Amino acid sequence: MHPKALLTACADLVGQVLKFEHPADAVVSRFFRENRSLGPRERATLAETAYAVVRRKLLYEYLARSGSGPRERRLAILGFAGPRDFLLGALSDQEKDWLKTCDAVQPGELQDRHRHNLPDWLVPPLQEQLGDEFWPLVDSLNVPAPLDLRVNALTDKREDVRKELKLAGIDAAPTPYSPWGLRVEGKPALTKLDAYARGAIEVQDEGSQLLALITDARRGQMVVDFCAGAGGKTLALGAAMRNTGRLYAFDISAHRLDNLKPRLARSKLSNVHPAAIAHERDERIKRLAGKIDRVIVDAPCSGLGTLRRNPDLKWRQKPEGIAELTAKQAAILESAARLLKPGGHLVYATCSVLRAENEEIAEAFGAAHPGFRPLSMADLLSQVKSDDAASLYSGEAGQFLRLWPHRHGTDGFFAAAWEKVQ
């Protein structure tokens, strides 16, 4: 595609994404369906340009004021993800001079909001939690996330799969914390690999793998993934159970559970039972009360721990939305707790970085339920053979799992776990 045509397409896509009427990935996918002649490199440039603009929206909008022409074009120029020489071939002399001026702006000359590119309401709670680590977090959120894979422990060994990927020209390294994970260089076409087709690998962030690990699902148990979604953790739990026992994958979205079906077929698991439920008080839930060994509640949340992958979330979430989510999270956790039999484990998790969705929910649940004993994350993560394992824990006596992109290279995750003692 000619540079001018590609830049015009980038500007068009940027304009559609910045409406924030739908998730950015859905907008990008629709754009590609409507423009099927685009090649792989063009698609990559378009997508990364749109995401770059969303990540640095406040900065680029500030710099764009000094330019001319349509706003979306100026933003696309600033965020253009292709080679600089290619971009210059699409610009007028005036645009080249303007871009050169923008490139010369130093971070120290900018206001804080143009450096962190976060909505005003989100900055105070993050600064309160992180102090001097706030800016390292900001830097990490403005970099695309790596590609993590989970090796199917039921069928394959991590080192064997790593060697197999190497033979296919894909470099992968063991993840530092998860015993199941591989971190892959670049963005290879995984679906074309035999390892993918036979279910030896699944795309799953290392942090999500650790959530499955602390659930401590074992052979022969009855386990519930209460908010299963597309089933990433469900598949990890099924493998940990060695395809024994009974694993329920519940979700209120039948569509999300439909996405689990092809993954489940590849996984070789037969102990998984997906079921769409109407709400957390569904009759299917009531019938299982007091019978379950392990329950994980990966609760609906703001998703603000995934901003490396979903940068549009910081603009689509609002404080009032967080308040609605916390009420829902508390209700879901309350219902899930009823499933457990004495000695059973309950895990509450989110991919949020906000205390309101994390520690505050866990602390309120613990205070209201003296029959649930907090579990030690160090004990639950005993399989993590890392010198830095202690950095995964937070709270009194290490009772919480707290993952941060800038510290651990994972998405932002939180988890707390309890044992039902009466």
C-alpha cells in the first residue's frame, strides 16, 4: 500500500477507536473485516498505530494542537507504528517540519498528565499505592505486553515444547514465576503450529496462570471456575486435576463459553462441564452448595491491570462504574462462598490494580465471614521456584497476591484465598 493510503487508513481507524463506543480490539477487528485486502504488515501497522494513540492520548492531543489538517491525521502521524522513512513519504513539507518539532519535545518540558496519559481520577489511587514506583508503572503500561503461553501440563512438558518452538523458528523462554509458562519473542503465527493444533499450548498471561496455580485444584476434586469467561484458567485447572474429578465452568455469557469449546477440544480434557448461568444465585449454583472443594472467582472488574493490552479501558472506565463493579464483586464472592464444603478453598481474583476492587473486597469478606481462614500465598505458590517469589505477596503475613506490570512483567492481578473451616 502506498504510504499516503496507509496513513489515511490509520487516521480513519484512529478516529473510529477514539469514539470509545466499543472496545478497541472489536473496532480494529471490524475495520479489518471491512478492508479484507489489507496485508499482514499493513494490519500490524494499523493496529499498533491505533493502540499507540490510545496509550498516549493526552500527549498526542497536546502535540496535535500545533499542527494542521484533520485531527485524526495528526494523531495518526504521531502514533504511526511503521518505519519513519515510510511515514515521511506520506507527509507534506509542513507536516515534516511539525513532526520534527514534536520529536524534539523533552519529557521534562511536559506536564505530568501529558507524561502519564491517565485519566485524572485514576492517578491518585495509583500514586497512593505505589509512591515512587508510579512512574515505572506508567512506563510499563505504555509498552505492549509480551506474549505468554501456558504449556498443557496434562500432555506436554515445558522444556519439550520450548525446543519444539525453537525448531519452528520461535524463541521462547521459561516464565520466571509460573512453572507452566513460556514467554515468546515477537508475534508468531501460533495457530499454524502443531503444538497449538494438538492443544500443547494456549495463550495466557503468566499472571493468569498463577491464579490457576493458587487455586490448588487436585485430582478427583469438585472444582468451580465461577466466572470462567473464555476458559483460560478453566483449562489450566483441568490439567492440574489431571483430567479427573469434575470441573464446572460457569459464566453468565453463553457467547464467552462458546469460545471455550474449540479450546476444550484441543486440550484433551474431559472433566470440564461448561454451563451458562443467569446470575450468581442461579439454581445450578444452589444445587452445588456445600459440595465443592475449590472455587475460583475471577470477578468482573475494571480490567485496569491489562492496560498494556487494552489501553482504551482507562478512557472507557469511570469512577461511578467502579462503584457498580465493587457491589457486584462482593455479591458474587458471597454467592461463590456458599458452594464450599468444610476444608474447601475459595480464591477471589481480579485483573484490576485498584484497592477498591481488591484488598477492600477481600478485607470486607474476611471480616464478615469468620468461618473462612485466610491462606498464605507463599504456601499456595510453593511451586514458584524464583529468588524473587516474595515480591509476589502483599498484605499482612503475605495473604494477598499482588502482580504489577513494572515489577513482574505480568498484567496487573490481585488474589486472596481462604479455607472454609466451619
